[in-house]
Amino acid sequence: MENWAEEEFSGANLGDERLTQRLIKLATRFADKPTSSIPGACHDWAETQAAYRFFEQSSEKKRGLDWREILAPHMACAQARMRQHPVVLCLQDTTELDFNGQEAVGLGPLSYEAQRGMYVHPTYVVTPEREPLGVTDAWMWAREAKGADGERPGILESQRWIEGYERVAEMAAGMPETRLVYVADREADLVGLMAKAAQLEAPADWLVRAKHNRCLPEGGKLWAAVLAGTALGEIEFTLAARQGQAERRVRQQVWAQTVEISTGQGGKLAVTCVIAKETNPPADGKAVEWRLLTNRTVTHFEEAAELIDWYRCRWEIETMFHVLKNGCRVEALQLGSVAKLELALALYLVASWRLARLVKLGRVHPELEASVFFTEAEWKGAFILAKKPIPKKAPAVREVVRQIAMLGGFLGRKGDGEPGVKTLWLGMQRLRDFVEGMEHMQAIYNAK
């Protein structure tokens, strides 16, 4: 379906309208067939050549196309969606892309110096109900090799987290009716980030998982000081199944306390620490325990529970990375240089958001009409392939998403819950192949 891609990318300013149209077509192809290679996603050899010419724009001598120009119109659309909600969570994380064995120019070392690849660090915005709204910021880089002294030259990677917060704060200044909350995992437990937020008078809230059990200025350790207080109450939720871990119910006891931490050179900063600790973990499993830091003040249990719910939404960026790496298979891209890979990754970030969004809309807004997100040929094709009667009018988006996921292996039994992104991306590929075949047959028939 090209309508969604037109909406996300028609505002691109690439210096040539033909490039914008090519961008829209590529976004459509990549989202329709996420698991395919670039030639497999394109309709024919001419379209494949045009795709590779598009990525060649990154190396033009006159005016190299930058990946930020590709993401810019989508970012604007994401911000427009953000303004429709009272609270938006701005999730940040870094993922490692392994291109080991490739000869792409500009790749650098990964976790192991012998590995070759690059890093992507996006800001992925979702609602507290976990509806993905888009990507509003990103960094892409390849590390430089360590020097003889064992140090790595270039910008400190911890700076990405602080800069990421600054970008969120800039957005918050332009959205007075929407509360933005910066959410990140342990790597963002940086005094520099918290101090920057205080310096900016915190136009955006922040919530990070604590990595360091800090010494408090008045003595003692942070986590022990919080747990020494009275628990505010208990929360209970279902922990979704993950690799090697079955779905299970979790009950946690919750503590919260505002404390002062040292910022160095005699400075102090007030932060709130929230600790959620599982009360009865399974004998063969690890207890679920979260220690969170935030600029927000917690005065009662409901506020602490809300912060924990917001932190649990951080998993959505992991889902997006899963789609990017395993659904869109970006680590299989062979484009010859980091500059070309960056252009492709900008497109695939949006394609990954699109797939994740369809899954969530089937859960968050199940009653929406499917025609808002799918063409008539697509939603009807889903029923035809399932050998089910075609509805006379467009059904709800949840029904169509489930039908498409069934094409990808989702069983849809009474106790199966809702489909995941993997069955959706596999089903979308089958559906698009079918729709394209039907459209081609229709064109042949009309030509007679």
C-alpha cells in the first residue's frame, strides 16, 4: 500500500522530485516484503537498478544525500502524531549491526575488535498504551579502532544518551500540551544526563534504569536506603514470553524515595528512586527486580506504579530492533559503504516502525476500519487466501491483522492471544505476492 509511504515521505526535500518518488516506492517495497533482499523486494530488474542508483546518491560529489534527509519527513509525521496524546514515551537504546565478512567501506569494530559493523541509536516514540508513533531521532556510526594506548578515539558513546535527552527536551518545548518522558535502560544512568536535565529546568521528564548503587552524600548506599523505607504497595502483571522464558505472572512490591546524589565537585541533585522487587519468584527462575531513577516526585503508590508501567514500555524498542534485524534482515545488506548502508537503514527503520505499528493497532485500537491501513485488494486478499467469505465492507483492523498473521503461521486459537511481529511480516510477504499476482492478471485482462 503506497498511501502510508506517501504520507510519511512526501514532504522529503531531496533536491529532486524524482528522488522523493523513488523514496516512497522503496519504502513501500521494503515494508511489503521485509524479509526479501533489495532485488527480491523490487518488482523487476529495472526497479532494482533504480534502487541501487538511489543509494548511490550518498557518494555523489556535488551533493551527497544524507540519511537524515530521508528520515526528516517521517520525523515530522511522528511529531504530529505525538501532539495528539497527553503523554508520549521517548524510548532510546543502541543496537549493534554485524556486517562481519563484508567489504563495506567505513565499517568499524563492534563488541569484539575483530568484528566489523556499525551502531544505530534511535529515539522511538510510543504512547503509554504502547502504540508506536515513529522515530524522531537517530545516530548511526562506526567505531574507530583503539589506539596503541588502548583508548578509542572519537566522541564518547555515553554522550549519545545525553544528546538524546537534549533532543527530546527540544521537542518538548514545542509541545506544551504533551508530556514527553525520556525512557532508557542502564546505559543511560549518567549523572551528566541528570545534571543536563536540571540545567534545562527539565522541559522533558526522564526515567532510566539504575546501573550504579551510588554512595549517598549523607552516608549509606542508594538501594539500601530506599528499601529501608515502607513499601507503597504491590503491582501484578503478566511478563510476556521471551527467548528461553515462558509467559508468567509477576507480583512486585514497590518502594520509592527522593534522595540527593552527588554530581561531583560538591554538587548535589535530587532524584527519585523507585524499586520494584518480585515477592515470590519461581524456584527455577530469576526474580524480576527493577531499580529506576527519575526527576519526577512520587507521593503515592499510583504514581510509582505509573512509572513502572512506563518503564515496561521500553521493551517496544527491542521489538522494533527485532523487526529491523530479523524481519528486515538489514545485516544481510551488501551496499559497499557505510554511507549507503545509512540511507538503507533510515528506510528500514521506518519500515520496521510500520510493521510494529500494525501489530499494536490491532491491540490498542482494534475497532479501527482496516481501510485506513490497508488497500481494498490487501484486506480482501487476506480473506481469499484464508478461504473465508469476503466481508461486504472493510472489517476492523484487528480482524485483518489476525488474518494476515495466520498466513505467516499464527494459529489464532482461543488461547493464543494476539499475533506477534514475526507472523505478521511473514504473512505480509505472502499477501503482497498474492495481491501483485492478482493485479497483474487484472491488467492483462483489461488489456484484451
